[in-house]
Amino acid sequence: MRGLQWLVDLRRRGYRPVGVAIDTTPRQFTPQGVLDVEAGDVAGLTDLRALLGLRVHVMGDDEKRVDDWARAACAAGAELVVAYVGEQPPRVLRAAVEAV
């Protein structure tokens, strides 16, 4: 997943971005702040702990792939997850974060 190491490094230095985007459609160029899912990436096997407490926007053209990554972001503890598939209206998923 392109861009994930950038986010992990930010979090390790104590920074917390307002949010990030996960793009499930592979692109040639990935702007900063966008995590680009590559062909071999599997949502359930990718360490997404860096998403804890963040607002995450998941986008792409394949509904199942977007849904898999949106659910993985929720499981990682994202504060809010919004999924966008093609021209469909966005779906909002909220992650259940336990109070410690």
C-alpha cells in the first residue's frame, strides 16, 4: 500500500492528521495524504493501526473492494469512515472505539 509508511512515520512522531483517503483504484501518481491500494494488497492482512482515531475516506470503482477496505479501517479504530463507490451516494460507517 503506497503512502502507508508516510502515515505511520507521522503517527510515530506524534502527528495526527485530520483524515486520510484510501484509493482502491491503482493510480500512477498518489498525492500525499492518500493511501493507494495496490493490486496485491488485502484489506484484512494490512496493518492499518495508523488509522486509529482518524477520519477515513475510502474510494474506488469496485464496491466489494471499497467495502472491504472501509470495514478494515473501522476494525483498525478509525473515528469515522466514509465509503465512495463510483457515482453512488457516499455511505457512512462508524467505527466502535472502546474507551480505555
